[in-house]
Amino acid sequence: MNRSYIMSKVYNWQINRDMSYPYEGKYPERQFASVFNINRCIACQTCTMACKSTWTYSKGQELMWWNNVETKPYGGYPQHWDVKLLNLMQMAHNRQEKSMTWNDEGEYNGMTIFEAAEKEKTENGQSRVLGYLPEDHEWTKPNIGEDASPPKVTKTDKMGFVSEPVKLPEHKSFFFYLQRICNHCTYPACLAACPRKAIYKRDEDGVVLIDQERCRGYRKCVEACPYKKAMYNGQTKITEKCIACYPRLEGQDNHITPDGVSVETRCMSSCVGKIRMQGLVKMNQDGLWTKDEENPLYWLIHKEKVALPLYPQFGTEPNIFYIPPRWAPRSYLTQMFGPGVEQAIDKYAAPSRELMAILQLFRAQREVIYKYQIKKGPKIYEKEITLSDGSQKRLNIFNDTVIGYNEKGNECVRTTVEEPMYERPAIHFNSI
Ligand code: SF4
Ligand code: SF4
């Protein structure tokens, strides 16, 4: 067992404290990040196929899905990935007489996967990160458990039909879709675990890549990544992962970006449900995001706090953020997204004027938006909304115009809250 390394202390803003990590903190100028709005996903898997047909169509990649969309609570790729890791963490906490809880200040009291490994170096065969290696069969069914919800707890009539209406704020029987790619973590577990130092994080955009020349296929990254987004290729005998479509981020494709500005990844730009918005956010050298309230991602994540990281207690500081589903049980969601769930759901359920406008930018076009601006319009709608605690709040909707600007500061999208309607001219009636 290798005990020669020394853990550094780094600040992880998602768990609101310093934590142990095998390397010193080093932060990119800009960080690849994204917000996924779970409430809108229809599990069409267009994102999954856009990724597959671009990057993983070769021999040895047949069961490799860098982007996948799974149905929670039962689905998972690889099967039960989060349940298995949460169990491992729970056992480590039991042995150390600790608990995976958060205090009132939003600080995580438990151990991350790095800290659990540090405490229990000889227990799990993994020196730097608490993890496990999925078995081959667990990767074979990317969509197992699709649309399955936990057993019914609502009343049914003699015919078996639900006799009680399903009401918000929380459904008793539920499922939702979880969209997953590599999180291009600030403290990647895959990078921390690699004995070959074959994994690196790019200075310009924080994208985490595996050097295919250096990798020897030891699969320490597969074992360590808590999200199981590093995948072994049995044909080439080396490991691969999502590359955040970096040629698109670099604006290298003349056909789609003649002026060389960055465009969103394939999975983002193909999203039919308009659930995804990707960006490149500025970072400070202390590991915090640079305050930039004109950037829509900064605004959603740090100002409005409507989008949350997936399993922040793992400690990798993932950079994909989720607007949690309104209808799912809060305890389940809190385990998955941390203590900000109720606040995030309430903000989304009765959105502020600014949030309503920014939500219109999701998938309005494919260039990366660096800045937004809102022009005020008239009030068009009002409604009473039920919040998490069952109380009511009045929602006012305005037909504001929202404008997005690209990397070069040029306008790349302009849209309104109320979707414009176009009437087909009579001459085209019933024609194709
Ligand atoms: S393309 Fe969008 S809506 Fe369809 S499954 Fe993917 S994330 Fe969901
Ligand atoms: S999600 Fe996994 S593979 Fe991606 S950067 Fe984080 S630890 Fe590495």
C-alpha cells in the first residue's frame, strides 16, 4: 500500500470548508460548467445519441456512454453506482463513528471520499480515494429501471386506478430523469488516483482529460471516480472519458463558428427539452468563482442558488449543476444535491423576473453565452404557487426580452419570455 503521499488542504465551496486532497489546489482561468434543469427533461436520449455518434462509436466502445440519462431512483449507469458508493461511505462513517450530515451553516460534517480513504488507507485497496470498480455486467444496461417509480403509496380504487389526485409540493410516488456527463471536477478523483499522472486538468477551461499515451489501463480512475465517468476500453486497454467536446469550446469548427467563438458541446446543443445551458466561468486563484453576475451560470448558481451540485458530499466539487425536480421527496433530493434543495425548488417554482428571463436562454442557440441582459416588458400572467412548506406565493410573469452575448461580446441570441407565435400563410395550408 502506497502511504508516501501527503494530503494537501484545499477549499471546497460546495461543502463550505477546507478538505484533504492529494494535490495542492490549482485552478483554471475559466471553468467548463453547466446547469441542467431536471424539471424539463423528457428522457428522449437525443443528448446520449449525439455524444455516442460523435465520440464512442468505435470497437471497444460499444457499452460506453459518456452522456447518459437515467431514471431515478432505480436506474443507474453503471448499475447502482450511487447506492454502492453511498453504502461504502456509510460503512466508513460507521467505523469512524462519524455521520454524513450538514450543519445549519451549510457545512458538511462528514468525510469526503478523499478523507474517508485517508482515514482508512488499508481497508479498501484504494490508497487515495474511497471507491469501487464496477463489474463488467453493471455497464451493460445503460437504461435499466427506465420510468420505474417506487411502489405505490397513493390510494387506489377497486379497479386499481389512483383514487387520490397527485398534488404538489411533493408526490408520494415519483421518478425523475438524471442527466449525467463527466463533471470536470475542480478536485477530480480520477486525477487524484492515477498512479501514472496521465490525467490532467486544462488551464484554459478546466476540462479534465486522460493522456492516451501515458495511460496504461490500471483503472484506478474508474475505481476512484464517484460518478463512474471514467470508462475502460477493453479493445485498446486504456481508459477514456468525456472530453467536453473541447474542439467546440475552442471554436475550431469553421462550419459552425466562422468567427472562432466557443460553442456548446454536442449533448448540450442537441437537447430537445431545452434543459441544458453550458458556459465557461471565470475562476480566481483561491478556487472560488470570480463574481460575475452578468454571466447567466454565475447568476443561477451563486446568486440565485437555484442550481445545485450532484452529491457534493463526495468532495470532488463537480461543475455540472442541477435544478432539482419540484415533485420528488425532499429527503431523497437533499441526499443527492445537499442542503439547498428546498430553497432551490421554491425559487424555481415561483421564479423571480430575472430567473424567468434567464431560463429562456437555455438552448436558444448554440454559442456559449458569456453575458446576458434583460429589457423589461409588460405583465402577462399571474398565479398562486404552492411552495415546499405548503404555503402559497403569487407568481407574476412579464414578457421581458433577454439578450445573450458570446465570447467576443457580440449579441448571439435575443428572445422573449412569451414564445412568439407565427401563423402559417394560407397559401401553405395543409401542405408540407
Ligand atoms: S436531449 Fe435533453 S431532454 Fe432529451 S434526454 Fe437529453 S437532457 Fe433530456
Ligand atoms: S466526474 Fe469523474 S471522471 Fe469526471 S472529472 Fe470528476 S472524478 Fe474525473
